[in-house]
Amino acid sequence: MSMLESTDAELLQRYAAGDDEAFAQLVRRHKDRLWAVALRTMRNPEEAADALQEALISAARRASQYRGDAAVLTWLHRIVINACLDRLRRNKVRVTDPLPDDPDRVLAFVDGDDPEREAALVEMRRDVISALRQLNADQRAALVLVDMEGYSVDEAAEILGCAPGTIKSRCSRGRARLAPLLAHVSLP
């Protein structure tokens, strides 16, 4: 079976058995989602890149310890989130630089013929990012996974290594903090 046809678990097993290319394939397969989680959690591209690199090194070192209790992607997300949270706690820095706009994501909802709507969507995204900056790292991580990445509460709990009730609480408190900050925002 080729690497492209291999499951994530098979690739991880192959890597643990000494096939370095298997881990590279696993990373290529999931790099966009892992990057998105790191970037949204860290709020700074340089810090996100460093945290993601630390996470991938950690995952490579611990590949032989993967027990199969969760999907490999869930396991990887958990490692990335933990690396981000560790880095945020270690740095204890509040990032003030805005995230760069990602026109492909923002403009995916725009037909290109309505520049006013396009501008409103870009402004809305800036407002949401600014509001997310005001949450603590745990609330932000929970909201990113559940509300932005579409994970279930149980999946987010598994990734973050806490109880589902904790995720519900973090999401609820985070949403409560975001509501007044985003009360002025409406879809164009």
C-alpha cells in the first residue's frame, strides 16, 4: 500500500518503525488544519510557527507512545494546542499585532461584485480577531476548536485533555465575554 493510501494510524506506525517519510506524509496531509489551529490559538504567525514546530517535534518523538485511543489527527491537534498553551504561558506576553488578513478565507463568501460587502467582511473579521484577543488562552483554544474548527465538545475536550464540561464552561464564558464586544457586528 502506498503512503497516499495509508491511514493516519498506519503512517504513524510506519514512522515509529523507522520510516521517516511516513511522518512527513502525515504532516503534509494535515499541515493546513494544524497551522490554522496554531495560528488562531497564538494570534501571531511567528509564535504560531514556533509552537507548531515544537508540536511536530514532540509528536515525532512520541510517535511510538501513540496508543490509538483517539484518531491520529485528534492526537496531533492535542499536541499542537498544548504546545501553543505552553508557549503562551511561558512567554506571558499579550500580542498586540493584528493577524494578517487571509483574503481567501474572508472573500470566499463574496462574489467579487460587491466591494462594500467585501470591505464589511474584512472589517468584521478584524473585529472578531480583536475580540478573541481579549479572551484567556484556555477560552480562546476551546472556542477556536468548537466554534471555528467545528469540533464537537467531546473532541475538543479530548484534544485539550480536559473534561467536556470544562470545554462547555470555557466556551460559555468565552462567548459571554465576546457578546458585548461583538454586539455591533452584523453580517453584511
